[in-house]
Amino acid sequence: MYTLTVDQKRYSCLENESVLDVLVRENVNLSYACKKGTCHSCLVRSIDIKPPKPAQAGLKNTLINQNYFLACQCYPLQDMHIKLPNQSEFYRMGTVTVNTLLNRNTMLLVIAFEDAFEFNAGQFVNLQRSDGLTRSYSIANVPQESNQLEFHIRRLPGGKFSSWLHDEIRIGDSIAVSEPRGHCFYLPERREQGLLLVGTGTGLAPLAGILTDALRHGHAGPIHLFHGSRHFEDLYRIDEMQQLAAQHANFHYMPCLSGNPVPDGFSAGRVNDVALSHFSDLKDWRIFLCGHPEMVNQMKKMTFLKGASMADIYTDAFIVSST
């Protein structure tokens, strides 16, 4: 008999009981449906140990890397400390060290911490104002000794949180930051595999982190980054990406504009259409899609139809909010 700890409460797991069996028996609130490991509704996370391999069958590698598992398929081999998806997030305080504009409506925000902040490049966190107002933003940098997180914050028309960051936040101010979330990040495996990165607007933020992480780990396969917007003034870090492309023979960068005018060196058209036109077969490629939900959903479908495995398609669709 083993002990399952959930939110500081302990439950006994009897022989031949799954984690889901225990949670249902103890009336712990957790979504589930098929009980066969197909629907992934009962996805939870082990805080302290690696889950049994059968409990992670069919999950993306990035989820496996973070010790996520399916409660219905997990028959514990030892005591486990489990976090449910609906448990309250842990927040820690950080200090603003940089707030400057990247373009006419996108802000570079850097938050520093006294202690190490562990994350994977490409994940996101929730930022929370003192009154409780909360928004999710992707991390744009890779883990580093300076214990900093970098964000690209676009000002949304009428957006309460983004306007507050643009107009009122100052260097030295404190802000609450949640633990990192999401599985759209790079893992240093299959280094000969092609990587396709497609993003709109501030979708460049997580893609920049993923790109830097891949290059830092010596990824040898081709890496293609397509970054799009309607107007030239809404793109950013063009020079930096072009310099990286000049430094790394396997990295290719294409800025895309769906509006007019389109300067030399830019591709005309929607970023998803431009990206897809460059590839007839995406079998064995790893795909990262970040930005507007419509683009992400279309690209997810189209890259799959061009041969990419669903297990190799990682997405981070932004939540479009007017407030």
C-alpha cells in the first residue's frame, strides 16, 4: 500500500488501484472520461518522482519531461506527491528591471528574481496585478544565471492589463509571477530533425526562446522561422534574427507581411500561407506554432496533412481578450 499526497492531504492507494481509482473513491475533484488513457482528461503531474512508464504512454515528450501522467493508467510503485490541474497556482514576487519598446505597440518587459526560476524556453506564466487581475504571457528567453524572465507585451486596444504594463509599470516595481506552464518548448533530442517555427505578432516571444535553446544545444537539422504581421511597423527583432541566420548555416528566417507595402527581403502574404508554400512534405519535422488562434489551428491541421506527426506539433495559441 502506498500513500498519495494531494494538496497536503494523504490518501491510501490499495493494491491494484490506479491513482484515478483513489481520487474518485476519496471524492477528489478531477475530470475523467474514458478511463482507458485515450481522452487524456485525467492528466495530472507528479511533483517528486518519475511516474511509471505505462502512465505516460501516448503523451508528448515535453509533458513526459515535466512528469505529467494519466491518473487512470497509473498504478503507483511508491509513494507519490501529485498536483491536480485545478489546484491554486503558486506565485512569487519579481522585480521589473527593463521596460522599453520593441516597436510601436510591443514592450520588452524583464522581471528578475532573487532565486533561480526554473522553466523551459517557450513556456508561459501568469502575471498578476495587486488587485488580482491576471494575464498569461510567454517567456521569450532561455534559463540563465541572472534569474530573469523576458516578455514581449503587445498593447491591446482597451486591454486593462497590457495598458497598465505599458503606461504605469516602472523599473523597480514588484509583480507576482506564477510557476511556468505549457508544453510548447524544445527538447534536445533528434538533433537532425527539421524544426519549423511559425508565429504572428508577439508569437515571436516563445519562438525566440525555442530557437535560442535549439541553437544553444547544437541542433544540427534545418531550422526555419516564419514571423508575420500585417504591417512592417508591427514586426520586431528583424536585425537580430537576420544576424542569427548569418551566423548559423542551418537557421533560415523569413519575415512576412500580409499588408502593403512589402519591402525587399520580406515575403508577401499571410505567414501560414508563406510557410506552407516552402514545404511539400513535413514528415519527421517538429513544428512549433505560436500566435493568433486562427493561424495556429489552421497550421496545425495543414502541417499534419503535409505529414507531420501530431506528437511533433506543439502549439501556443494566444487568448484574444479585449480587456
